[in-house]
Amino acid sequence: MSFDDPIDRFGTHSVKWDMMETLYDVPKGQGLAMWVADMEFRPPACVQKALTDMTDHGVYGYYGDDRAYLDAICWWMRERHGWEVEREAIFTTHGLVNGTALCVDAFTAPGDGVVLLTPVYHAFARVIAAAGRTVVSCPLAQVDGLYAMDFDAWDAQMTGSEKMLILCSPHNPGGRVWTAEELRGVAGFCRRHDLILVSDEIHHDLVFPGHKHIPMPVAAPDIADRLVMMTASTKTFNIAGSHTGNVIIPDPGLRERFGARLAALGISPNSFGLRMAEAAYSPEGAEWVDRLMAYLNENRRMFDETVNAIPGLRSMPMEATYLAWVDFAGTGMPAEEIITRVEKQGGIATNYGPSFGPGGETFLRFNIAMPRAMIEDACARLTDVFADLQ
Ligand SMILES: Cc1ncc(COP(=O)(O)O)c(C=O)c1O
């Protein structure tokens, strides 16, 4: 399989493609879906084989004996991230939005504040608000065009009602790979303000050459007593529909509280997700991810070069993820005008900046995980709809 192969996803219940016309009013034949964070690629053959083995066998009973699955997770974290995980620390949830919701439920009470470093992945705020907790937005600073921590400002903002901080590492939508020093800063901030630290590291495998993701417990081992880690194979291997993620909790006390909520809600995972994750976390999976990142690296180069050549547009340098975060502030145009051009004239569906919280107002997020020909198409459309700025 080549990452260049085009795949028609219309009529497959793909939210990204099959909901585009309804939500964006972009006609099916003309639309280019660059919103939802899944990729236009098939997963590696080892993952496909796990599924065909299941369908060949043809019996879909209850799953049991998760030792090989847990070992695969431990292997992946050790080999790829230099992080030793204990089997006992691993819980499986229905993805990481579910994992986030369970953390909010298990470790905070209604009315408590949950800190987000904004702009950040939109589902965090949605889940926090839906659970009757308060979103406390701590705006990221920008230093040399990249997002940066602003601990002095955030220290001054805390009131004592905050109980949890949810970190996105690497950062969606800004694409930052946080340094060890920045991660230790977050850990220190959580200790100072007595916050549980939930570190969502779902993008940890999608890191570009020249950068190194450091898991929070590797950067700041002393935060283990208040740390909840969230990881998944779904973003890395494009299997998000399997809705399977891992919440990894080093501290036995926190583990017990989380386990109690899972038990109370009767949550147990589905066998498809577990079988796919186990297959993905393998040497074959690792080799596929390396090829994927080399491919995405060229997509990133092409997309950024085109966008940054349009006066007033600026794509934030992506150190990780396949999500380009483009600032249109320099055009001086109102948001409606930008959307009319990108969406109505260009036919490109994106994620709107404001949905990521304060700081996202002048941005659109573009998913660049697609065959090169589609990136070329996207670049041509953007150049065309902003041609008058040249
Ligand atoms: C930071 C982050 N967390 C979680 C998710 C979604 O996780 P899941 O599909 O496992 O619910 C995404 C999807 O883009 C994400 O960017």
C-alpha cells in the first residue's frame, strides 16, 4: 500500500466525508475534507490482518485474557518512548474523549475548575462543561511564532477552586512538542496549585524529524502521585473508529478511584479495538509509523510553503501531529470573509479556530494527512481564493 493511493470514503459513514455536505454546505463532488482528525490512509497490514482473522473465524464473543494486549502496550511505550509502564496501571476506555470524561468524573466534583491551556483540542471543554465543571482557560503565550507556557500569568489566575489540569502533549492544534523543561514546568504548576495532571498524549507517535516527544512521567517522575496519562493507538494508526484508548495511572490510590468509576459505570472495552491495538503495537506497526511520518513531513513542507507564501496567512510550524494551524489575522479580514473564501469558494472543510477556546479566534485548522495529490489540490485552492492578496 502506498500513502499516495486515493481512497473514496463517501458512503462509508465517515463523519469527515459523509457529514461534510450537511455541516459545511460543501457539495459532495467539490468538497475537500480537511477537518476531523483522521487520515486518508489505510492502517498497516498487521492491523488489517487482525480484523480479517476475526472475520474469517466469524465468532464475535466476549473478550478475555488481555495479557498479550497489555504486553504490547508496555512494549510500545518502552521501545518508542523510553517509558516503563506497569501492566496494573493500564485501563482501557472507549477512546480518550471517554477517558477525559471519566477522569473529570472520577477526580473532580460539580462546580470544580478544570484548567486548559488554550487554544486546545475542543472536546476537552465540551466534556468539562457537560459534566457541570468549570473550564478555566489559561491562554498559551506565543514566543517566536510558537506556543509557549506562561506560568507567571497562570499562577496569578488560580483561585483555589481548580482541581485538575488537562495537558495536550504534543499539542493539538499548535503542533508543539513540549520540551522536558516545559513539561516539568507544568508538573510544578500542578503541584503548586494542588491539581491532578491529566496528560493526553494521543499524538505522541506523530512527531516530525528533529523533535522528540517526552512522556510526562519520563520528564517529571516526581509527579507520579498526581498523574493520569492518556495514550491510544487510534490516532497513530488511523483506527479512531475502534474507540479504544488507554488511561495509565501510576499511583495506586488514583488507580483505585478511577477503577471504581469504571466499575460503577459498567465500562468494558470491545474486542475489535483491543485486537487492532495489539497488532498495531508491533515492529511492523513501528516501521509503518516511520514511513507515515516521512510522508507527512513532505505534506507539511508543501502545505506550509504554499500557505506562508500568501500574504497575511501564517501556518504555525508543526513539530508534531498532522494538523496545520493557520492564522489569518494578517489579512485583516473578518472571520466570515475567511470562511466564505476557504469553504464556500475553495470547497475546503476545516475546523474553526474559536472552537479550540480563547486564542483560536483568527485560526482555521487543516488536516494534512492525505495523499500528496490532495495536498496539491488544497494548495491550489487556497492560492486561488486568496489570489487578490498577492
Ligand atoms: C488531543 C486529543 N485527544 C483525544 C482525541 C480523540 O480521542 P478518541 O478518538 O480516542 O476519543 C483527539 C482527536 O483528535 C485529540 O486530538
